Amino acid sequence: MTFPAPVLTTQQVARYHIDGFIALDALTSPQEVSQIREIYDDLFARQVGREKGDQFDLGGSDEEGVKAKLPQILNPSRYAPELKQMQLYANAQAVVEQLLGPQAKVTGDHAINKPALDGAPTPWHQDEAYWDPSQLYESVSIWIPLQDVTVASGCMQFIPGSNKLDIVEHQSIGGDVRVHGLEVCDPMVDTSHAVACPIPAGGATLHGNRTLHYAGPNRSDQPRRALIIMAGLPSKPYPAPRRFPWNEAKRTAREQRAMAASDKT
Ligand SMILES: O=C(O)CCC(=O)C(=O)O
């Protein structure tokens, strides 16, 4: 059964470009959310992609046998290709075209599953800080919770207008280079005006590659499952030399597993 893509109002498109984020109540149907949730739980239960470095602990040192603080899977649709056939992905494509124009495309996905009661916060960061500094980006992250989310269960929070900032200084979470996840460490960043976006299951928040964002710990007694669809315009060469030293400093188990897996192929 199809679920029509939202048609954004002129005000929503303008708000996205001014604030760097918007929230939508429904990007797909409750039935499809249930289907996706089943696939999602199975992917995490089987730890798909672990040996390739696609499944890891975003918030900790990612040691074998230690419970992950922030379990993440990169490219879940590589392991469950049926995800890409879902109306959700078609609707994500339709919405991103409304924000960035007809050249914009869905480019990938990832999943962050915060365990019940002890899922750690996802610290303040800009997505672009994770990426290749030689490229210039115009992208949108479409963050879809697979259950209702509140501040207490770790909904997304944003700093309005931070999309206009340059990339600020980041480091691995807690300054521990074994951790893949990043956090802002620039003392000038003011997060006191954060806007929290509680939304229903199957709704979405959309934010840009430079928008500062955070999600709190999961204090609820249910897992906080989020599927994130990435989309954007093709990247271009960045017009000046630049480096992201926080990524160069990382020494993660995930990277070692990815290298070992690519040596085998
Ligand atoms: O799901 C989370 O906790 C954080 C998600 C996030 O940082 C992102 O989608 O860029």
C-alpha cells in the first residue's frame, strides 16, 4: 500500500534553509514502520557487517564481548536490500528533491539503536566532520525513529542556524582515539538554544551536513531505534586545502576490521 510523500510547504523549505533542520510527522505508514522494525532488529541481533567494520560501537572502544554503548550499522540496506524497496526510501527521495532540487539523490543509510535504559547520548556534532575534507557537501540526513521518540528516549535536538557555521573543532568522544564517534570540543559552541524534536514513529527530522545536533540518552524501557537515510547533491572538490585532524588521530577496532576484510578480498 502506498503512502504519499509529504508535500513541503514554502515555509517548511524556507525553515530548513534558515534553521538547518525541520521535523515531519509522517514519512511512511505505521504498517511499514512495523515491517522495517522487524528487519532492523534482526540486523542488530545478527550483528551483520561486524567483520567488515560496518557494525560497531559508535560511543565506545568497540571491544569484542563488551556491551556497546551506541550500536551502529553502516549501510543496513546492503545487508537487507528489501529496505530500499520500501515506500520510506521513495518518500525520502521525494522530500530531498523538494529541499535541494532534482539533482539530489538518496546515497546511503545507517542505523543507531540505543539500548533501553542505558543507551548513551550521541554528543553534539556536525555530520560533515566525519567525512572526506577534500570535498564540498550539500547533504540532508533524514532521521526516522521506528517508535515514538521523546527527549527522555533520545529524540534529535538541533541548534537553529548552526548550518551556517564552518566545521568547528571535534574530537573522538571523551578524547579517546579508539572511539569512532565524534563530539564538538570547540569552547565557543553554545548549545543553550537547542530545539528538541519529539516525533512519532515513522516521522522524520531532516538536517544538513553542518547543522549541530545531539540526541540524549535513552532513559525509556524500550530500545530507541533510528534509521537514517542519507541524501544530497553530488559532492565537489573543496575550494581550499583542509584537514580534519580528529579523523586522522583515530585508531579504531572498526577500521582494523575493515582493513583486514578488504585484505581478504
Ligand atoms: O540517532 C542518534 O542518536 C544520532 C543520529 C545522528 O547523529 C545523525 O543522524 O546524524
